[in-house]
Amino acid sequence: MTAPEPTNAQVRLRPEIAALPPYRQGRPAPANGFKLSSNENPWPPVPAVERAIAAAAAEVNRYPDATALVLREKLAERYGVTADEVLVGAGSVSLLAQFVLAAAAPGDEVVYSWRSFEAYPGLVTVAGARSVQVPNRADHGHDLEAMAAAVTDRTRVIIVCSPNNPTGVAVTRDEFERFMASVPADRLVLLDEAYAEFVRDEASVVGSDLIGRYPNLVVLRTFSKAYGLAGVRVGYAIGPVEILDAARATAIPLGVTAVATAGALAALESDAEAELLGRVDQLAHRRDDLRDALIAQGWAIPEAQGNFVWLPTGERTTEVAERLFDVGIVARAFPGDGIRVSVGEPESVDVLLTVLKELV
């Protein structure tokens, strides 16, 4: 049997996927520089988490528990729900993908604010659905009234990001409750709270306070940021069982590793969690001080409730980002819009303030 003659024909791919820019991480920081582009926790793992991960790594020849049952039970106890009302995934972005796939078919619509988390457009496109991007308000927060007005018969999912990544503005409790009252109860609402632990504004919405109140609401959290587990990929969702079961059906099997589960469980133990949340407090104070200093310099910095600040640099974005890189700071630039700068080591704040004072 002879092999077929080679041809110049290209493999047929979905054109919308071929045209979709892949998610790209920030470039590496220069030597002696600071990587402030990925909203990572700047501290190393606490010892208890490190030990748990090392122990789990000794058994990587075995498959993990596909459902992460022990972790789901721990989270269920914390939030006063059943284990079936908790879904664990490989980071909250993986869970977002599962929910979008479960609810939105080709031709359907997914509504979200823009600018918001840069992965949202790709997740929607992969599902075959259409993004409906509602512009942020002038203060860089969600315009929930406009988002509600954008809901049509084709809308299947609405994503609310609080605090909003990358602008940092949180949705208030009152705003969110009015929004939920105005959205049809048969449309899935995903409240993406990846940075919830950093919020210090008491008026902000708290997803855990709303569990069980709305039959169409799912709350998403992650261990990547506050708990410093970005490298092992673990997040969770809380919501009605039938919605979570649909998302479970879209998951890639065995996506959550035993190492990730072990790290998350160790991080939830009282001593480890107290140390981790103490670090979160330090970052929140550092963020507030940084924002105040930038405003004093003349920068128009919006409310900051995550572990980052937003520089609305507009057409100067590339210029400012390159100047930051020149002094050793890698930030996340969104050309034409602005720059997101993670709150990192204290030394990075001094460098950041020095160079931005020259550029204001």
C-alpha cells in the first residue's frame, strides 16, 4: 500500500477559532525586576501547604479523585450547603468555560461588561456563542442597568466580575440585587469573585451571602490569588445542583489534580488560612496606599478592590508599559485602554511610584 501524495491542503478548522488570539501570559520580568502582570500572590506557599503538596506529589502515579469530594465537603461545610452544590475545577476560568458550554449553544448570546477579564471573549467563541459586550461606566465599573437591558431572547449567560478584572471596581450589594430582580430567572448568572478576599468596601456584593436566594445564580471563587495556589490550578463554584451537574458534564475528566486538592485543603486549615489571610490584609493595605499615592501624583486611578490597580493610560498605554519595563516592572498592558499593575513586593511599589511620577 503506497502512502498518499502530500498536498498543500490545510486542515479545516473553525474559522472563528483560527482567528481567535490565544490567551497569553505576561512576559517574564527582567533580572532583578518585578513581575506585576499576573496578579500573583508575591509570597511563597506557607509551610503546611508546601508539605501537603509534596506529600501528594509522591503519589502522582495514581489518578486523583475526579470529583475532589473531600475538598467539596470542606467547602460545603463552610458555606452551609451540600457537597453536590459545590463544583471544583482547574481554576475558576476552567469552571467559567464549563458553565458557558453547558448553557450557551451556537447562536446564543453571553452578556458581560467590557473591559473585563480577557478570557471571557475566548470562552464564548469556543462555545460557538456570541459575545455581547456592555461598556463599563465612566468610573470603570459594571453598568448593570445597561447589562440587564442587553438581555434578549438569545441570552443564555450573564457574567458579572466583582471586583472587575482588570479595572478593580467592585459591584455593590444593592446594585447586584436590583440587577438580579430585573434579569429573567431562566438566564444563568455567573458571579466571578476571583478577588473577593481582597475586597474591603463593606457595600460590595458578597456572593456567599446570596447562596440559595436565586435559582439562576452561581458564585465562583479561586485559590489562585488570596491563597497563593496559582501554579496548581484549583477553583470552585457554588450553586444549584442541576446547574452544577450540567457543568460537570462538560468538564474534561480528571482536570483537578491530587496535588491541587491537597494544597487547597491544607490552605483551608485554620493556622494556614490565618497566615494567608494576614498576607491578604497586607496586600490590601499596600494596594490602598499605592492608589492614594498615585492619585496624589495626578493619576485618575479608579476604585481598587482586587490585588491590583488600573492605570487608564488610553493611547499612551504602550509607551507607559515600555517605560515600566525599562525600570524592571512587567505590567499587563491593554493597548488603547490601560495598564493593570499587580500589587507585589514593597520594593516594587517604590520603583513603580518613582517612574509613574515622571509619566503622569
